[in-house]
Amino acid sequence: MPKFVYVYTGGQTADTAEAQEKVMQDWMAWFGTLGDAVADPGNPFGASATVSPGGVTDGGASKVGGYSIVTADSLSDATARAKGCPVLTGGGSVEVYEAMAM
């Protein structure tokens, strides 16, 4: 079955310990709805830098916040599964990419 990468961008960061716990619970609940389709729940990203021909700058150019890998029948199926992602409630988005077998 094909694998797809969810790339999380944007969204707001929870500002209290209680809010952070709620966000974590929301993520775990969403992963639970995906069941066995979750191949790798992934991780959020921390510090970043961008390397270009002109040098290195602090911060990622694309503002990506993390990733997950899921299995799905098609891009359409993977996209439909992403619609419940908690990053969406914080104003973020999910980019969905098929991971091509090499």
C-alpha cells in the first residue's frame, strides 16, 4: 500500500501546560482514528536553519512544524484522512505527499 507524508505547517502553539496537554490529547485521539494507517506518527520539528548558495540563515524557509507518515489507498484517501488533523484547528495546514518507492 502506498505511503504518504503529512507535512504540518503553521498553526498556533499552545501557551500553557494545560493547553499543551489538550493539544497532545487531540493529536493522540486523531491518530487513534487513523488506526493501522499510521506507519510513523512522526515528530514535531525544533530549531532549524536554511542552507542556500548564499549561506546559512536561522529558521526554516518553509516554516514546516513536523511530519507523519501514513498508508492509504490513494492521494485522495490520504487527503481525506488528513481533514481531521488537529493542526487545522489552530490555523495550520497539512500538505500531503506520496512517498515514491525507489
